[in-house]
Amino acid sequence: MQKIALKLKTIRFGDVAIRRNPLFYAQARDQLEALEQASADTRWQWTRAQLGAALWCARRTAYGRRIGGNGEVETWPILDKATVRADPAAFLSGARFFTAKASTGGTSGAPLPLVRSLRSIVHEQACIDRMIGLLGVDAASARIAVLRGDNVKDPSDFRPPYWSYAAGGRRMVMSSNHLNAATVAAYAEALEKFAPDILWAYPTSLEALCIQLQRTNRALKVERVLTSSELLHSEVWRLAKRVLGCNLVDYYGQAERVGFAYAQEPGQYRFLPGYAHVELIPAAEEGLYEIVGTGLWNRAMPLVRYRTGDLIRLDKHASVADITLGLQSFEGVLGRDTDILISPDGVRLTGIDHFQREVANLVRIQVIQESLDEVRILVLATPGYGEADEAKLAGNVRKKIPASMRVRYECTDRLERTALGKAPFVIHRSAVKALLTEKGSEQISGHRG
């Protein structure tokens, strides 16, 4: 099913056959609508009932049998990513029919292989469609412009066009890695011609578009924007509203599908009821809580009490119970927003977490930008790592990094760490780091290498 699913995702029929499959889609949308209107008690009772079904599947996995978890979620230990990565097969439940393979983006430098059931894929689409609906658009018929991490063309090729079309012409997929002061006019003209109902963007790509429009005095009206997959700063939210004149919805989730939150205004995020059983575990710093979630829909690979590593900050008057049920808002998820590189042309290169995808014998990588035209990649590999693996890694890298940037690969047994002992996925040396600030961004716009 995996190859079929990948093919169908590029054509309009895939919307109906997979993501909006009629066996599950209408029910998922109705459940989401009902829960949004439900009381705290109804939300709690419904979630516990779904949780019981998810735990029944989890108990059948090799992991579930090993740890002896029962039908009460509190009897299960907190699960971290390293445990899943060590033996992904131990978390699989049931037959492999009508499932699809996936993986985490690898923002920590080590992707996690996943398996998703058809029903969980459909439910995820229903949640995204609900976000689009909040903007007043029917997702099934919407014209959508995408400005995210897609590989549209060679990053060294700056000849237009910088986009392609899919879904029968209803989707325009634009390259984030070609957007700079010299090309922004072409992007604006393409968006005006396509007239999308929604612009779906990475926050960093949205920021780059707005900044370049401002600096080149190019006006552009985009009525609706949907963002996800990265931290959206409130300043960028306001910038987008000011430059594009848009309404904006931002949502948070993970490839593991154990938590989903959204906001229609800066600092007003709510967990989406019916998506997962969410727990908030106090972190070391007072007022910070880690999101721990149990997915309710992926019976093919049920993850119980999974640590996301993502933190939220609550004030002392907040009700944790109301927060987890989506009845009370919180300021937002504290996530990474610096996992990008900057090219000599001033382009903010996104999709860096794609570098290590499908590379065998690889434990983790760390990407260090030494200067605007030099990147060093540290490779933690298993003994089987060889020339074919390095070639695959280099091929992935060149899909995102232009030829104007030198790339060095170094196999190592240790990564660089911060003073706090953390090993970031992306590190910027001081000269590059300065360009990530507002002052540095002004320097980027005039820098042509």
C-alpha cells in the first residue's frame, strides 16, 4: 500500500481514496465537531473510552506484553523516542494491510520509523480540514498554495518557475529554497495568478516571504494562511497580517500523532479534543510542562504515554485538566525555529531535517553552518556505514543546499554540545547566527556572495 499511497497523494483521486476515505472521514469530522461543543465531562468520558480501545491494541504489541500494561493508562511507563527507535517492530499491532510507512522529520538528527493505519491517516486529514474550515474554506475543493519544504527543483537553479502543480491544478507547490529578494516578485506574481484560497506555509517560509515583500515594496494580498510544523512567533504572525492582510490559523502536531493544538490568534492555543489523551508532566523549570500523549487513532502502531520533548508554559492559575481537554488556552508550544541554513544568496534553506531520510546505517547527524558558503555535517554511524550510505546522504543534502555552498562530511563518535549539555541538530557559528537576528536579516537581503 505504501507505493500506491505515495502515488495517490500526488493526484486528486488520492484525496478520496486515502486521506478522505468515505469509510471514516464523515464520522471523524462529526466527532470533532461534537467534541468541540461538548462539556468537560463529556470530553473526558469520550476520551477515556477511546483510550481504552487504544490500550487494548497496545497490550497486544511485544512492547505491551513486555511491560505488562493494562487497561489503565497510569500503569504504563512514560515512553521516550529512544525506546521506540531501538525496536520499532515491538510497537506494531495487527496486520499490515491498509497501513502506510512514515517517519518523524528528524529534527533531533535521527528520524523515527513509523507505521500508520488508514483510519489514522483519514482522522489526521479531518483535523487539518477543520483548521482550514476555521478560515472559512471547504478543504475538499480549496485551491491551496504550498510554501513548505518540498523539493521543487535543484536549489542551485535560480531560473523560474519555482513551483509546480498537483491535485489536478488545485495545488501550487512552491520552493522555499529559491525565495529571496531577487525572486520574490516572481513568487508574488504566481500567487496572484493562482489566486489560492489558502497559503499553507512553514512559519520560517512565511516570514521570509513577508520580509522580502516588505523590502522590495511589493504589495501582495493573501486572504488566508495556514501554518504548521515549526514555531510561529507572535511577531511573525503580526507581520503576516500586516503585509498580506490575512487571517491566519497555526497548528501544532507531530509525526507520532500524540497531540494536536491550534490557534486563531497569537498566544491562544488549545488542544484539539478527540485527537489524543494528553498529559502535562512538570519540567525542571517552574511553570513549564512537557507534552506527553497517547494517540487515539493509530491502532497499527499505538504509542502510549509518549514523550514529545515539547514544552508549554502555564501560569499558576491555569487548570491542567482544562488545558488538556482543550477548554482553556495556553500561550503556545516552545519548539525549535532555528533548524534552517542561510545561503550566500540570502535564502533561508528549510527542510534540513530531510537530510538523513532513508539513509541506512546512520545513527544521527549534526549540521554545522561555519559560514554562509560552508556547511559541516557530523555523522554518527554504525559499523556498516559505507560509500553507498554516504552517497545517499550527500544526494539528500544537495536537494536542499545549492552548489554555492561547500559541504564537508565527518564521521565522528561525538557531536558538539552546548554549555547545557545539549547536542542541537543545527548549529550556526557566530557570523551566521548574527544573520538570524533582525539586524542580520537586513544584511542578508543585500548579500549576494
